[in-house]
Amino acid sequence: MTWSDRISPAVKSIPPSGIRRFFDIAAEMKGVISLGVGEPDFVTPWHIRESCIYGLNRGYTSYSSNAGLLELREEICKSLYQDYQVTYNPRTEVLVTVGVSEGLDLAMRALLSPGDEVLIPEPCYVSYKSCVTLAGGVAVPVATTMENEFRITAGELEAFVTPHTKILLIGYPNNPTGAIMSRDDLAEIALFAKKHDLIVISDEIYAKLTYDGTHTCFASLPDMAERTIVLNGFSKAYAMTGWRIGYAASNPDFIAAMTKIHQYTMLCTPITAQVAAIEALKRGEKNVEQMTAEYNQRRRLILEGFRKMGLDCFEPKGAFYLFPSIKNTGLTSLQFAEQLLQAEKVALVPGDAFGESGEGFIRCSYATSTANIKEALLRIGRFVESIKHR
């Protein structure tokens, strides 16, 4: 018997993560500098960790409600109102999730029927298309370009709308490109969504890591709150990746449907992480500002370094990624990443891991120390120079 024949066709159809492959290889090599995994190199601020320790000492080790601690949901609503002037009911319109990843999965499973289509601007985070597929939907990638700073436009989306289109999934600030969308940009997309009666899922995990202007929450746009599911969390801005805590905010019907799935699969988010998230929202803004300022310095350093190598690169204005073009080297994204890892022991992610439109690019995370960035730039520069003399 071949047991692989018993595996779901949907699962068989999705590829393994293009991000993790390189880091499995790099983990077995000595002296590797990683510009790959999108994880802050900062430790979670002490007062946030201490709140968790205090909670454990007080005996906070039980289940919470399926939706999450009410105090946390209230703090989430306060934060969304203070930052973006969008109002949610903490009892019926917020669900605490195990990271944005679970929130995305819940949203897709709650909304999609077989054959429903989801428009996804690319390059995009590696989970987007797979979550659509696993929920029985059809992912429809829509390419963006470096010439337009990887921003999506309504005109580009219009060409892919069909009677089966149900959802538009966007993620700005963007992983992997670092692109952002201005309020005017998003207002155009909002009109498009309303015109075609689409649900919008807006992944805003990098919202607080915006270096040029201010982030616009998609739900804050006119007539968008009810048709939008906002996904956000604590991993990136608060350096809390391992805590695995995020949230979804939307209308009561969508949140109730997502909660129904959540209660049968995840039950609830770990209460210790929820306690820490409350502390982060109440007293963590100074930490966010300090970390963001450090990322901004690194952003300028790595951007200047790649441009000096002669690699085309637009200026990322959010998140903590650079997405330079390597087309003038004559190598594919995969060839560049593999050969660089072997020759100079620098790990990064080939752009095609984020969709076909990512071919010809590489993703470099600057969520690592300045010393690592400087050394990585020296090594990549040597590698690029060596290509010219082949």
C-alpha cells in the first residue's frame, strides 16, 4: 500500500514553505549569516515577559473563553480606535487568535465555498495562497511591479474579477517587498471592493513598522468596516513571535463564524500569551518606537549597500524587508540564493517563493544586527562581483 495515495489532493497540491527550505540547509552550516526569517532579533521587552511570569505566579494557567480574555479584547479595541479611529465591540467583533496565521486560516475556512475565488496581489506572504487552497477556494494571483513600488491598483485587479470572485486579500506593509499603500491608494481599492461587493481581508501585522507617513487601517475607510476582516498581532512590532498571539476584528457574523471553527480546533489562545499581550498594549509603545527607530537605521544601511552593488532596489517603507532585483546578474532567484549560500554563507529567500512575480528578486530581512548586515553586505558584494568575472 502506498500511504501517500491517502493524502488529501489539496494538501498534495501545495508546496512546502519556500522560506524554511534554505534555513534547514543553513542550520547545518557554520558561520552562516541569515537575512531570511522575518523574526525580530530583539527579545520581548522585560516588562512584557515579567507580566507573564506574574500571571503564572498568580495561577493564570487555565483556559480562557474561546474569543480570548475580555480585558485583552477591550485593549485591542482601544488601540484600534486610538490609532485608526475605527470602532469595534470587544464582546462580538474581536477574536484572539494563535497569531495572524490562524486568523487567516479561520477567515478563509469561514467564508469560502468550493470554487470561490480570492484575489491576491503578489509578491505576497507564502501562506496566503495555501490557506485559500486548503479552504477549498481558488487563489488568483495579481502581479504588482517594482516600477509602481509593488502597490496594487484597482485597474490591475479589475482584469481578474469573475462572477466567482468573493474575497480580496491584501497585506500592507508588505512581506516580502516592504511596500506600503497610502490612504489614497487604499481608497481606490475600497471603491473597487464595494463595486464588486467583495469581502476584504487585510493583513496588517506590520502596521506599526511604517517609516514613511502613517499606516491606514483598511477598515477605517468609508463603508469598509463591515466588509473587512482586519488581521493583526504582536509578533513583529512587539518582538513576540514565539508567543503566537494575534487577533481578528470584523462584523459580528464573520467573527462568530471564525470563532465557531476556532473553538473546535484551537479552543483558545494560551492564557499566558494573552496576559503578556495586555501588558504590551498598555505599556509597550515606547518599546515599539525604539525598535522601529533601530529598524529604520538598518533599512537605510542595507538599501545603500545593495544600491552600491549595482542591484536595482526600490526603497521599502514598511515592515523589515528589502526586495532587490538580481535580474542583471543573469541568475534566477533560486540560483542566486543557492550559490550565495554555498559561496559566501549568507542565507536569504529567493523571490519566487512569494509568487511568480517575485522571480528575479531576493528577499532580505534586516531584522538582524547592524554588524550582521554589514558583514552580509560585504559577502554579497563579493559574490555579485564574482558573477561579473565568470
